Amino acid sequence: MPLAPLTYLHRYEPGHTTAAPPLLLLHGTGGDEHDLIPLARQLAPNSALLSPRDDVLENGHPRFFRRYAEGVFDFPDVQQRTHALADFILAAAQHYHFDASRLTALGFSNGANIAASLLLLRPESLTAAVLLRPMIVLTPTSLPNLNGKRLLISSGIHDPIDPADHPQRLTTMFRDAGAEVLLHTIASGHGLGREDIAAAQTFFASIT
């Protein structure tokens, strides 16, 4: 059976041991497939890394889905591109021979948002996720079964982009779906700092 095409520009790095779960790296708006590689190697040095580049451009800046304005999203596009990313993951797992059933997402900002959408629309795509500065971009008509999924949500109290109530609402949504969720809130803005990295290191240590 021929391999499915790999539809995203991406970077793949093999892992050093199959004992470490593979990571899906999802960068923020304006980033690319190289952005999260150094952080991922710091957090999970033995894991295989799959890092796609967003395929939507907003004023020349890559994103994973369209929006009309800051915080105003094109919901049909979110859904369509979430399913496209899930299909890409399956194709990449077949191509690179990593264990998709153990895939963990590391997403920042827009990348965290698409990771959250994967969990809500295609929950089989991920077993765990670190969501750095996510916001709610869609609310499904019914929640999926996320029993056994483990999530870290890291938010900044002074974040000028994410609405203040979104981290807790997202946490509640995922918990209502059955996921185990740790909400980590720090006194920072939208950028990442040492406290985010420390929380992510602790989380990764707990799932490997």
C-alpha cells in the first residue's frame, strides 16, 4: 500500500530510544518548523520530533488556521485544518515509523490552540499535551472521551492576547471530557519564561 503524502512542510528528528514518546511540535503565529526544536530537546532529549509548519498565511506569517481578527476565528476553517493536521500525523507516523498512539503535543499560542482542537475533534491523535498560552477557539457540540489523556496548560496572568477566563474554562472543558489537567498560572505575559519550562519539564518527567 503506497504511503500517504506528507502535506505540511515539516522537520522530523528521530528519537534516541523508542521508550520515549514522540513529540508533535506546534509553533505560534509567525514561527516555523524549527522554532520549538531547541525547547523540545531540552524537555525530552530522547524523543522523536515531528514539527510541521503552519499552512495558512496571515500578512505573510504562518498560522494553523484563519482568523478574522485577534481572538475572532474562522470556525469552519479551524475544523477543516484540525482534521488535515490529524491526517498528516497519521501519514507521518507511517512514513517515519514512530508510535502515533503515544504522541504528545508541545504547542505554543496558535500551536497550542490547534493542539487543543486536535484533542476535541480528533482525540485519537494525541495521548498528552503541553499547551503554552492557549485560548478557546472552538467549543464542540459534544465533548469527546478524553479519559487517560494528560494535559498541562500554562498561562500568564498578564497575557494581553489570551482572555483572562480562557485558561480556566479550557481546563474545565477538558476535565469534563475526562482528561487529567494541570493548570499552571504564572505572573507573566504571552512570552515563555523559566517557570513555563520548569513546569513542562516536570510534566514530561511524569509521562516518560
